[in-house]
Amino acid sequence: MMEPVLTIVVPCYNEEEVLPETMMKLGLLLQELMNDELVSKQSKILFVDDGSKDRTWEMIYKEGLKNDHVRGLKLARNVGHQNALLAGLFTAKELSDCVVSIDADLQDDIQVIRDFMLKFHEGCEIVYGVRKGRDTDTFFKRSTAQGFYKIMKMLGVDLIYNHADFRLMSKRALQELERFKEVNLFLRGIVPLLGFRTDVVYYDRLERQAGETKYPLKKMLAFAFDGITSFSISPIRFVLMIGFVSFFMSLVFGGYFLTLKFLGNTETGWTSLITSIWLIGGLQLIAIGLIGEYVGKIYKEAKQRPKYIVDIDSFNLPVPRHRLLNQTGEDELYNLDFRKIAESNK
């Protein structure tokens, strides 16, 4: 059996501080996997630049010219981590037997990729990288993350607990994933729906090598809310339930107050009246806002705008990289334009 072609997809956004370390470590790992005949010599690392404002693309570009196992995909603008990841996955699947996705900060243990490949050789189509625990997280981050998984489970969403986007997917799994056409694609919820044979590999999460996290509290909360509303209508049903409960409670209390009125025991209650108005008004605004969130998602789906636009793609260059280097002078090496190369080979 021939060794499978592996592509490691790495979404990047303003990662110039950590990128040299990431390139070196992933390059060494890929070489080890090739030496052990776990992956093909044609395997590659695909760095996806998600509209970075620093030197991220320049570094990817130069490394790609020097290293035949490194490729770059530059998006036309910043589209967010999930869409950048999709861009890399769908680009890589054409020339790969399996694809591993991992963040550029390498907080996920890259040595686990070897275990991924062993599981793939055993016949697994999807392999999840799952954290053993959250001891390194702050109390707030740990409690909110655990709360998110519990809420999603209550809503009926099948998530892999303590799993983010560190996973292996086969070519067949990616082909099926591409059939999901929704704009609001929540990957952590969609991938388990694919079925196929899956397995889990546990690992300890490491410290970030350099730079700052690209997921501050605001983004994490937005991501969690987007995941809930993208994958379940239970929040709307919950609001509907509250509406019914409030309606029946108003009937009960209405009857009670009418009885008091007929018995002559009523008093003017300004406080209770204002409290009731504010309570009902608040519930109505929450309900309208929640419904508006779903309507907004329907609006995005109806427009069917592309999830991402590729500016430069060096992954599918038809000319082998070593030929390009042999035909190019040293002074011109870093001025080579991938777009011109692609156009000249059409």
C-alpha cells in the first residue's frame, strides 16, 4: 500500500512572531513522518493567510520558495478563523488523502499527528484531538468552556467534549463536508454529523510559543452564541415556552385580582404595575432580539455569498518547485509572483 499524501493546514492571522517556530517544528515533524513511511514524500504544509496585516504572508511566501513541502494560500481579506480553515481544507483535499488542521500557535501537541496517522492507517476517516483537561486555563475560561459544552448537549448538539479544530479528516470526509452549503457553518457541530469511522486521541495542551491569542473573551462569546444559534432552534422554543408560562400566569393572577376587586380588598399598586411592565417588556425585547438573530442568519443564507475569496494559491502550482528555483536567479528569488507563475502555466 502506498503511503497517503498528508497536508497539514494551518490558518494564520498576524502570526509573524510565532510563525518561524511553527514552520520549523512542523517541517521537522513532517520529515519524520516521511522517514517512517507513515506519509508520502508528496505531503505538504499549507499555511492559510487570513488577511494578516503584518509580515505573515511574506514569511509564508519566502518559505514556500525555499521549501518544496511548504505551500501558501492568501485570502483576499480577513474572513475569520473558521472560514480560513475551510479554505485550507477544501483547497488541500484535491491533492491529499488526508488533511490535519492545527492552529499556528502550536498549543496543540504536534506529536499527536503521528497518532492521527496511525489511526488513519487503521481505517479511521476522522480523528479528533481532545484535551485531557483544562488545568492550564483560568477559572473563568474553564468554567465558561465547560458551560458551553453542557448547554450545547442540552440543546441536542453532538459535540466532542474538549475538542476544538485539531483533527484529521480523510479526503472522503472532506468531500462530504463540502456538500454542506450553509454560510453559518459551525465546524465543531457539523463534523460529527458526517458519520464514518472515527476515533479520539488525547493530549495535553501546551503554552503558546509567542504572540497573543486571537480569541479574546469577546470573540469567544460571539463564537459560542453563533454556534448555538447556527445549530439549534431550542432557544426560540425556550422563549416560546416562557411566553406560554407568562400567559397562563397572567390568567391566574388576573383571576386572583378580580376576586380581590369584587371582595373590595384591592389597593393601588404603582410598584407592582411598573415591575410587571418592565418584566414583560424585557421578555419581549429578548424574544424579538433572539428571533432577529435567526432572521439575520436566514438573510445571510439567502444571499449565498462565498465564505472566502482566494487571492493567491501556491498549493496547486502546476510546475514543480525545484524547477522554478533552478530557472530563477538568486536576486529574483523573493520577487517571484505566484500569480504570474499560475497564469503562465495555464
